[in-house]
Amino acid sequence: MSATVTSRDGTRIAYELTGSGPVLVLIDAAGHFRANSGLGELAGLLAGDFTVLRYDRRGRGESGDTAPYAPAREVEDLAALIDATGGSAALYGYSSGGLLALHAAAGALPVPGMVLLEPPVADEPGPKEFTARLRELGGAEAVEFFLGGIVPGEVLAGMRGTPHWDAMVSVAPTLAYDCELSEATDAGLLGRVTTPVLVLDSAGSSGDLTGMAASAAALLPNATHRSLPGEWHGVPAPVLAPVLRTFLRSVHDDR
């Protein structure tokens, strides 16, 4: 069952809780939301140790949206969720969801620890022209344009025409939000993140993704970097869950 919180700008954010223990918020990647997400299995595997919170980022699924967008609005969404569920929460961010986690921690939200899987932290922010073009296209064209520069051709071909593809098309305007998050993520921001962080990559990913994970870990003051068995830009939940459990338990034990 979904519950909602009201963010600072009045936007209603839908979420759900499962399990018991310290709160752990799972943050989806670009184009993903609860009805179009691979995080459900992970939530189930962690529910014995954590109160797992899954939510629809603004503009997706059952959550609302309020213009104009800014990365700070998404941090405020997380702040409202954390405040409503106990006042402190660890974070797991997948892909660009990891960028949002970094902004939250840099913004001094009460985050005792976080795990990031292949956060796309580039040496240089993406060009603003890309984001502007993305906004112009919309719909399936926007999804094609966004993924075309990221996803290997054979993977992209397998995505077209699937329910996952259609779900991404339904939230195509929010792809630009993740681009703005990327534009706002730099070495200075990472340097302000003192939270303990575990940065992960998949051994099956391409060099650009594993390289960005390594770069992010090197820029963070209190980070560890590990590579796990997996496919391109993904680690199976049964492999990922015990690693998250061990790291986040150690963070809580150190408090």
C-alpha cells in the first residue's frame, strides 16, 4: 500500500515500506519508478534487517510534480520521506539515483551511510545542449536519444517495444531531471560528502561505467570501492543484498 508525504514545494511523493529495523531508502535510476524497477527483489531480501522504503521520484508513477525542476527539490523530497519515517535513513542509489544520494548527503540530510551502484560521475558534467535537446523531443524519441548515448546497441535493441520501454516513455520528461542532476554533480560536491560510502560496480559492465565508479570513490572522503559479479550496469539482487547488509550494519554499529 502506498503512503504519501508532502515535499517542501507542495509536491506529493508516494512511497511504501516493508520490513523492520533501521530505515533504508532505495533510489531508482533515470526512467525507473516502483512499477518499472528492478529494486523490488532487493527490497524483499533486505526487509529482514531494514525498514526498506521505496518511492516514486517526482514526476513518476504515483508521485506528483511541480515546476520548475531543480536537484534541490529532489533532495527536499528525500528530506520529507526521511522525516516521516524516523528522522534518519541509509541510502542505496542505483545509477543516477546514486547522484541524488550524493546530493542528499552533501546537503547534510541525516544519512548515516550509503551504497552506490555505478553512479555516473563524469570528469566533466554533461553538455547542457544534450538536456535541452532531450526536453525538445519528448516521448519515445526522448528515450531513444537519452539511452542511445549510454546503452550498448544490443542492449538497447532488446529494450525497444517492451513494457519497460513503454514505462520509460511514460515518464520521458523526467529524463532531463537526471541530466540536470549530472550537470550539478562535480568534485566539489563529492568532497562535501563525509558520510561513509560503499561504491560498487559490476564486473560485467563497460569500462566507462566501472571507471566512473572508481573516480567517484576516489573523490569521496570516506569511501570504499568494490567490484561485484554481474552483467552490464547491474548486479543480481542475491549478490547485492548481503554486501549492502554487511556494510550498512557496520555503519550502524560504529555510530
